Amino acid sequence: MHGNLQNGKTFARTVLALEGITSVKTNPVIGSALIHFDEKRIKHKQIIGFLEKKGYFSLAKARTSDQVIKHAAEMILEHL
């Protein structure tokens, strides 16, 4: 999806087809997606499982925001 508007649109259509998804907003510049959903109709684990099955996401490779920030700080310090 990163850098490809059409892939972002395809992703959004695919995810919106899931019952309980209320909206999907993609950002092809950074390759991100914001998914809003009704917790009474679908659980976040179901969404993650669906995204993994479709090849859009890998929980094993995912990093938390804290991990990303720590890595960026380490890289900056390395260059100083």
C-alpha cells in the first residue's frame, strides 16, 4: 500500500467488506490505515486474523510505537 493509491483503495474495499467495519482511511504516503469498527459486531483479533490471512499484516513482524521510537533514538545517537 505504501506509495500506491490504488493498493490503498483495494485494501479499504477489502476491509470494508467485513461485517462490523464502519470506516477505513488509508494513507499511501506512509503506508498506514486507520480502521474504525463496532466492537459489538467484530473483535480486533478477528480483524488482525483477516489482515494476516490476506497478507496485509504480520503480527510476528509488528512493532509497537515504543519499539519504533527506541530504534529511531538509537539510530540518531549512533550518528551523533
